Amino acid sequence: MQNFVLRAFVAEEMSVSKIINMKQYVVIAKDGNDESAMERRMDSRPAHLAGAKALKENGNLVVAGALLDDAGNMRGSVMIMQFESDDAFADWYNNEPYIKGNVWKEIEVKPFRVANV
């Protein structure tokens, strides 16, 4: 299990449904740069996308997408997520296919707050 950096913060109540009282996080993850990196990503991608779809349906995934290099190749991911607790976030983190499949080699997690605009 990889460690993640997480600073405690207090989520403010927001008027947007499914966001009220949830802790929000931005996950910035970079893939490895070895010759097998893209193969690992593609092998883990169906499970990662299925999990992301379930997170979106449950209201835990706000928005996500791939980081691209200058040639348009996927080289990482950014996810804005929200969970009821740090424990719920940790449960997702410890079971994320891109983490378990060693796709993401550098992972930064920061507290985040979606603007209420």
C-alpha cells in the first residue's frame, strides 16, 4: 500500500446536491515513465473506468480526466473527489486499480473545495 499525503480540513456546507458536508480532494497522479507504463495503464483501465463510473453514480466523483503529454498520450490522471470521511477516501485509495496495478507512480492528494458558482 502506498502512502498518501492528506491534510485535515473542514468542508463547508454547499447548496449543490450530493456535495453537502462531504470532504473534497484533488488527486493528481503521474504514471511511470518506463517502457511498460502504457501497457500497465491499458491493462488496468477497464477496472479503473468501471470504478470511476460507480463513483460518479454514487456522487463521489466530481470530475476526472487524463493528463496528456505533448503528443496527446495519457501520462497521468486528475480526479476531483468527495467522500463522507477520510476513511471512505482511504478505502477508495487502497482499492483503486491504477494504484494496485502500479500505473500511478507519483500521487499527490490535497484538500479541495468546489466553488459554489
